[in-house]
Amino acid sequence: MYYEIFIDVFFLTNVILDYFLLRIVNRLLKCSATHFRSLVGSVLGAFGVCLIIIWPEKHILLNTILVHVVINTIMVKFGCKINHWRRLVQGILVLYAASFLCGGMLLMLKRYVGAEGLLTFLFLSAISYLLITAGIQVYTYLKKRNSHIYEVVLYANGKQKKVKGLYDTGNRLTDPFNRKPVSIVDKSVAEELFPEDVIEKFKPHYIPFKSVGCDHGVILVVTLDYLYLKGEGADQVVNEAAIALAWENGLLSKDYQIILNPDLIDG
């Protein structure tokens, strides 16, 4: 039993697939390699595999080491512009994970297409690459969005209220009387924690503010007993936290009930 391999087709298919894989590694590890550098890296990898195939001496163990260690290391190091050895190990592992994912996607797509040949392979490889990169973008977006959402527990008047808080660098509201950073809480939360008959206990006062559509306004600020904040990069208690009460509906999103002042987390 033997296989007939057209070395030019084998080389071309490896170049294309390796290029897509290197671009996925670049995207996931945020490497700075250009498309041309990744293309050269894929050519080096495909050329090395072709040399091993046509080499007259066949040593399974040696060939396996050359392909999976030497060639892949060179390909990732050059094609992703990685110099540090730890990042290089990460790159190789990501390359294998991407190969597994891309291979499975190719097999799945081939079942639906049913066609064979080089052009079909090129088309399905491109589709697989686009689907994977789209998935990476969606994941990155969701992770970035969720990283700005924190769990917040407000304590006041013997009550506690657990809410979602948005880390917003645009909220620079500061109490001019004590220089405390001020977060903005939703109307429904304010009504639950601060009914009108007890609000005087929490040092109510008005401070000026500016926002989109309002160049000069005032907003009511009260002082909590304390505020507990938990999320990415933060796990802390803020005593006597100042919050502004947004009595108007529609100022906050349904995804969060408090707009956190970034100084609570960064400062």
C-alpha cells in the first residue's frame, strides 16, 4: 500500500493552511507580525515538511520530532515574531489548538459541500479561517464588555442591595465638598434604599454636573454606609461611598444599575 503525493499541491495546501493558522495565533496572542511575515513563516514550515517527505531515510521518531518541534517552532517564532521562550511555547500550543479546530471545521464543511480538489480546499480553508476569526472577535468583544461590569453591593439604612455596576471612564463626577468620587445609581435602587422619610440620615446635598444635553445641572448626592465592589482587578470595600441618585428613568441601561466612578477602582 502506498500513497501518491503531488509535492507542489502538498506544498501549496500547507502554505495556505499554515498561513491561516499563524494569523490565528497572531490574533489570539496579540503578536505584531505582519501578513507578509506570517506568509514567509508558512512557506518555511511547508518547505520543511516537504523536505522530510522526500527525504530518502525514513525514521518515524526523528521525523515526528522534526515536524512537531523543530519546524513548528521555527514557523511560529518567525511567522508570529515571537522572541521570548514562554510566549513561543504559548504560540506552539495555540497553533495546535487552532489546527485541531480548523481541521474539524474543514471536515464538517466538506460533508456539506461534497466536492474535492484544490480549489475546494482553498475555499473551505478560507471559510474556516473567517469563522474562527469571527468567533475570536465575538469572544473578545464579550470579554471586554463583561470586564467592565462589576458586582456591587450597596449598604445603607440597615439594608443591602446587590446590583451590576459599569466601570465608566467617562464618569468623572466628584463631590466638590469632600473630593470623593461619585457613582450614579439607578432610580429604582435609590427608591428602595433611600425612601423620602429616611434620606436625611445620609448627608444629602446637591452638586453640579455636566452631561450630554445638559451643560449645567445639579444632582442629589448621598453617602452610603459602605459599598462592596467585586470584579476583574477589584475586590474591595469602600466606606462612606458617595453616590448620586438618578431619579429620572432611562439614564442607565438594563444591564447595570450603577455607573461606577473609575477612581473607586483605579485610585
